[in-house]
Amino acid sequence: MDKTVSDLATAVAVVEDGMTVMIGGFGGSGAPIELIHALIDRFNATGSPKDLTVVNNNAGNGHVGLAALIEQGMVRKLICSFPRSADPKVFTERYLAGQIELELVPQGTLAERIRAGGAGIPAFYTPTSYGTDLAKGKPVEEFDGRPYVRERWLKADVALIKAYEGDRLGNLVFNKAARNFNPLMATAAAVTVAQVSQIVEPGTIDPEAVVTPGIFVQRVVAVADPAQEEDLNRANAVYPPRAA
């Protein structure tokens, strides 16, 4: 039942070529920067994993985290709501060059598709996107005189998420905005890997405070002082670091 692993490399070893990977975010509080960078380290050492389909709220910023994953050529397709964020240069250049696919999903629809995947609901209806290019080719039905677009669930092989605190059984507590997508993604993946600022013994976390129960988490790794994506970008950080 002890789901802790000793290091980041072991934590991300489950990710293989061609997998669909959900990556938490919604700001630095929820972006698992260390897990993403460990995945990049493995790719540069072994050439794997590649051809990934990544589900995230945006397309990354600067040259760290998700943007760095894309810059390394590891991502075949991105499913997201905001491909144009603060500094989306990496994604934009690869997309315009035809080197990465994009599936654009409205933010509320993205969250609900992930939630549906975790709840075992294959499809649902939403008025969002009706009459736009995003609804082309999708079934439409009318309810109470209003047209609704049918959307499919989203599921993943692996979810990489960030929590504030976790116990050895995988029960997690999140910090502020990290609670937006991370808990949903944990339910929608076959394997969930969580980096946490601190690991505590079972029973330490008040059961009423647990957001993600351990049944949804397979691996937990401690990152005592996690990097904040915003801080890294303000410092013009690049990953992997480039030689001077």
C-alpha cells in the first residue's frame, strides 16, 4: 500500500512512447515542473518517451515545464484550451511548422471531459461551441428548445500532477489553484503520479481535508521545494540548461 517512490526518474518511468499524458497546471501552484523535467531528462538519455499526446490547460510558457517538453520534440499532439498564453513561442513555432497537432477545447468543456473520463461517462452535451468551427462534425441534439453539442470523455494513460501534501497511501491535499485540474486528472488516468511538497504518515491528514483519495494515485514522490513556473520564466530559465 506504500505508494512512495524514492526519486523523480522512478516516478516517471511509467510513461512510454505514444501515451496520452495529462499534466496538471493552472498556474505554478499546480504545474508539476520537476516531474516534467525528469521526463525530459529520460528522453535526452534514452530517446523515450516520444510521440506523446498531452492534455493541459495551456500550451506552456517560456522554455520550462510543458513548453520545454514541446521544445524537445516529445509531444505529437496537444489538447488544450489556451494555446496562446503569456509566452507561447515554443508551441506557436512548432504548430506553424506542422510539427505538432492541436485539439482546441473550451476550458469548461475540457474540465468536464476530464471529469467524465474519471466518472466513466462516455459522452455529455453542452451548448458551448455550438455554431463554431469547434463543433464541426460533432453530433448536435436539441433539449428544451436549445441546441447542444455532444462531447466525448477524455482519459489518459498517465497523469502527472502536483499536490501540496500527501501520505504514503496516496491521499492528497492541494494548494489553492492547484485544485482546478489536478484532482480531475487523477481520476481520469490509468496511472497517476503525484509530486508533493511533503509526505506524511497515514492518518496525519484529516480525512475531511483529503481532496484526492489514494485509490486514484499510484505513485507519490517528494519534492520539498518545488519550482514555480512563473519564477522560472521571470528568470528566463531554460530546460535543459544550455551551455554558456
